[in-house]
Amino acid sequence: MKPASLIIVLLIITGFIVFLVPSADDGSVLTAFPPLKAILDNQQEKKQTPQVSNIYRTVDGGKIWFAQSWITADKKIPNVSIFDIVFDVNDSNIVYAATAAGLYKTTNNGQNWDKVFDRNQILLPTASVFRVVQDKKNPENIYVAAYQNNRGVFLKSTDGGLSFLQTYITEFEKYAVTAIAVDPSKNNIIYIGTTQGGFFASYDFGETWQALYWITGQISDIIINDKNPSEIYVTTSNRGLFRTQDGGKTFKSFTREISRAAAYNNVISLQIDPANSNILYLGVTNGLLKSTNRGKTWKFVNMLIPPANLPLDFVKVDPTDRNNIYVAVGDLIYKSEDGGENWSVQQIILPSKERRIGVISIDKKDSNNVYLGVK
């Protein structure tokens, strides 16, 4: 075999394709095959350009985040707000994403997502889904808080999300159902909240509903104390924090207590310490507050947050390790591994400057497995 031919064979074996072209002095030179060069350049460009997404995931506790919102190899979940991300109670490979363009589900840990299409056509593909909750005692029961056809709705599925029924709809248009919580000890008891301020309860797995209380604010979340299910906290987007200790019959406002520590009363997110329900973490407009006495007094957690990045968007405490705390502020994700004494911070590449990290979800079976949703 001639030397030039031997070189060509060796280059092909090692992954390079070349061809001979005449040089100016009628000799021969080796030149990279243009189509392959273009492919290699394109691959290099992809490696250097961060993937932009509205869902991110880490598998190492937040050291590295990667985009994970693909439906197929060339199609992603629509670039809309992600309102909620929920792990299946039995299988962490199954995850639900509540979005402004319907409900999505993955069965392979976020590698591919599928739109949830309701056989009954009750849950609309265009619905804004704010919350999705799975019954821990009966995982086939899946509950959805949504806004569709200009009204808020509560939908329930008893077959794992294959079909849904509507059991509550807001009386007036332009009001959404935005919050759901299931009693951890008696799963027949379900609470929902609306942007009109309605706090409702069902005692028959969501079949019928009672209006228990009207809060003068848009309810954004309902958090039940697992150790005392009659104690329930309600956050509002414009009226602060409330608590009931009798299952929703009466409520206490924490406006005065919070105002002693924070200039703003705009409550963003609340978390109860999983090991000690006296300890509360409260995200407000200008930072993170902590109470060690169930809300009687509050103090700011020492965090170096650039003022330009405020307001704070979300706080999440690891349900299996109280020392792991995540806080989202704009495009920054903070993490503490010592209960809030020290913090690390990373910047996430978001779709635009107007978008912000709006939800954090931690896998109870593997706390290194965490999802972020962009609002």
C-alpha cells in the first residue's frame, strides 16, 4: 500500500475523513472533508452555548444544572411559565409539571415530557395549571388547580391522570384556583384556595366543597403542618401570611409580626422545617425571614442578595435534611447546607431577563435530584 493511501486509511479509522486535492505544484495534500468539518464545528458550538429552558435539573445537589424540558429530540415544552413541579410519590422517574400551557408528565426522569391529554376532555390542553397534587395514600388520585374558560377550576382524577372530573368552579370569571393541600393523616380532606381569597374544604375526596373562610387577599399557597394537620398556613400574594389552628374555621394574620422585621409584607413563599414545626422560613419581597417560635417573631437570614435581583422568588427546605435550603432570586439559586448559616450561589441561564426561577422541587428519595421551574 502506498504511504498516502495508508495515511488515509488510518485517518478514517481514527474518525477523520480526508480527501486529496492537487496543490499548486501538482503535489497532493490532505484536506478535511468540508461536511464533516461543519458537523464538528456545530457540535463544538453546541457544547459552548448553554441550553436555555424553562425546566432545569441537577443530580448532584446543585453543583451542575442542565436544561431538561424536551418532548422529543427537536421539540421542547412551550416556553411558558412553570408553576409547579411534583415527583410521583412512589416513583421519582415520574414527574408532573404544571404550566401555563397545560399539564405535562415525564416517566423517565425528565428526559422526555408528554402532554397530559384528558380522555374526558375536561382538563383543557390550553389550561393554566397552577398546582398538581398526588394523594400519598392513593397515588391514583391526582388533583389539579387550574384556570380555563375564564374561570378557576378544581379537577380530580382517580385513574392516575388518564381522565379528570370537574368538581369545583369559581362563581365569578377572572378568578383562578391556585392552591391545593391534602390532609396528610386524613386524605379525604382537601383544601383549595382562590385568587378571590376563598378558602374551601372538601371532606369527601374533592366531590363537594364548603367555603370555610374568605381572606382579603389572593391565596397563592396552602401549607399543612404534617405533625399537626389542623394547623394550616396560607400565603397570599398581596395580604401577607395567615394561619388557622382549627382546620380553617378561624384565621390569624401575621401582618404585625412580619412588619416588625420587614418593610414589605408581600409574602412570596413559606416552608416549615421538616424536623421542627416551630421553625418557619418565609420569603418576602426583600429577603428571607426565619422564625423559631411559629411566627411570633421574625429575623432576616443573613444572605448577600444583590438588590437588583430582588424580589425573592421561592424558598424550599429539603424534606429529608433540614440543613439543605434552596432560595431562588431572579436567575440566582442559593443553597445552604448548614441550615442557613452559609450560602453558595449559582446563576442559571434563563430564556430572557424578564423570566425568573419560580419553583424548586426536591426528590424525597434522593435529595441530590432537584428540579427548577422558570416563571
